[in-house]
Amino acid sequence: MAKTVKFSKDQYLSWYESMYLMRKFEEKISQLYIQRKFGGFLHLYIGQEAVVAGAVSATKPEDNMITAYRCHAHPIGRGTDIKYMMAELYGKSTGLSKGKGGSMHMFDISKRIFGGHGIVGGQIPLGAGLAFAEKYKGTDNVTLCSMGDGAIRQGALHEAFNMSMIWKLPVIFIIENNHYAMGTSVARTSNVVELYRLGLSYDMPGEPVDGMSVEAVHHAIAKAAKWCRDGKGPYLLEMKTYRFKGHSMSDPRKYRTKKEEEEYLAE
């Protein structure tokens, strides 16, 4: 993986525009939520934008993306018109899920975005299933299956890992490790804190990535995508990132210090 690759000015501008739109969209809906313009839950991706931006630039529009309920950035990164996302939040029939899914269920099949899933870890076996379909149809499309560091405690992850390795499915499992799951640190919930190592018992290759660097994310995703397209099976990436906001809008963030937050914001 040649990290000396130089990116063009246009690429940097594209990344900036994409991440800026993600940030501004979520800042606005945060305000609207506080004003009670719409209901349900709201989980913000603020701070983690580089993970999606780098993943999109390193893959094809035909590749699938599936994620959990922190799912506003993924369709924005793929180019979904935010007016349809806003309509979904307001429960309108013109929304991405016809107003029936809300914040946690953003789907856009035209952009190969398959959710947005409210069940913790529920998207992991679905991601493997999407990859199975691509292999069955004989395409060279890859599936990017994202999850949080809390979702990896679900048993379905191990079942999906096992089947993906047996069938050599073209799926990149992406752990968006923002360190605290819903409100408990990784160190307090697991003896294994280097989460990319979770695939080792299945002989699944994996590596940690600086999820705060869009260049590092792009390089890692490009490497993993080539591995999958070459028919070698799945790949596991642990994106080490940080959410600047709480788990949800009701989270007071008392499990971490203001100093820690300020240190990440200053980087």
C-alpha cells in the first residue's frame, strides 16, 4: 500500500465539499430536533465524516454500502439529495423510506445505500448477504458493511465472519471505532481492544486505520476492495475515529472528559 500517492486538488476539494455537507446537514437537523420539528431518535456522525468520504472515493458507485442507525453521512457521501433525507426526517411520503423510517433508516437503492438499521448489529449478516448476491451474480462489486464498536458484541458478527470466509465473499467489514459504543469504553467491555484482530480466528485479514484521516481511509479501503475483487474473500478494517457529539441527542457524555473532547477537536 503506497501511502506516498499524491491526490489531486480536485480530490481534496471533493472530500472537503462532501464532509462539509455532512457536517452542516447534521448541525441543522440537530437544531431542528431540539426545536421538536420531528421526533424519534437522532444519532449524529459529527467527527467521523472522513470514514465515509474516504470510503466513497476509493470504491465504485456500483459497490454496496450498509450501516447502522448513524446513517446520515453514508447517503450524503454517495450523492443522495439531502432534500429527500430531510423529507424522511419530517415523515413525508417523499422521504427516502417514504417517511416511515426516520433518522435511523436511510435507504437509497439508486446510490446502492441499503440502510440505516435500527437493530444493533442487524446489518452485519445483511452485509454478508449483499456480498453473497454479488458473487452469485458474477459481478466484481464489493459490499462495505459498517458497524460501531458496540455492535461487534453481537453473536451475528461471528456467524457472518465465518460464512464470509467459507464462501470468500467480497465484503469489507468496517468497524467505526469511536471508543465508547453507547456509553461504555471498549476497554471495559473487551479483553481485545485492537478490534481488527477479531477476524484472526477466521483467518480474515485486517488492520487498524486512522479514521480521522481521509487519505488513510482511502488507501485502506482501496487495498481492501482490491483484495475482495481479486476473489480473496472479506477484509476487516478498524477505523479509529471519534464522535464529537453524544451517542444520541439525549446523551450527556458523562463517561468521557471535556479535556479528551477538546484534544480531538484540536487535531
